[in-house]
Amino acid sequence: MGTVIDLSKSVYEICKEHPEVVDIMKDLGFENITNPAMLKTAGRFMTIPKGASMKNIPMEKIKEAFAAKGYELKE
């Protein structure tokens, strides 16, 4: 089993704990995540599920991308 990521945490907290998550999320279509200012502002209250909903990215696709990199998402 890989590293567990808690989906109730903010994107900012997750990226601070696991910096490599930025690349996974960027590849999924969250291009603003590479902007440090966006990560520090919107990222503090945005969760991965909320962002996925806003960007119309299926959670199943996100789970598959994280699993391929050795992560398990905990809801």
C-alpha cells in the first residue's frame, strides 16, 4: 500500500506534505496549482474533491492517477 492522502485536507496542506502531488494534479488539469500565489490563497480552502467538481474532472480519474503514482486517497 502506498502513501495515504486525506481528501478532507486542503490542497495547500497536501502539497506541503507531498510536494510531488503538484505534478500529478497539474497533469490532471489543475494548471493553477503551479502558481505559488494560487496555492497559498485558494489552495488553503480548496480540497481535491471541490476542485474536481469545479473543473468537471471525475474523482475516479483522479484516484486512478494517484494510484498509478503509488498513492491511496482516503475520503
